[in-house]
Amino acid sequence: MNICFSASRLMKVSEVRRLCQQMRENPALLLATELKAKEELYKRFLQKEKTASASTLAVAN
């Protein structure tokens, strides 16, 4: 199984290796991490849509 991680901060190689090993050994942890990341992205997406629609309404009036 190929998995791609992206980091929100700089990490040491040992940290990345440890995280990858944990994910390989525990697929449930991988699923939980993926769901949390998707939830965060969805929240940001909804927030951007709200601000975009609010600015569009302000321009239209």
C-alpha cells in the first residue's frame, strides 16, 4: 500500500520514520488520521465558501 504524508511543520527523519512505522502497523490509526485531515479540509472549504458568498452579496447590493 502506498501512502503519502504531508507535514505541516518540519520534522526530523526519525519522526517521519516512526510515524510511517506506526501507520504500517496499525491501519485503524491511518484511517483515523485520514478522517481527521479530511474533516479539517472540509471545514476550511466551508469557511472559504461562506466568506466568498458574503463578499459576492456585498458587491451585488
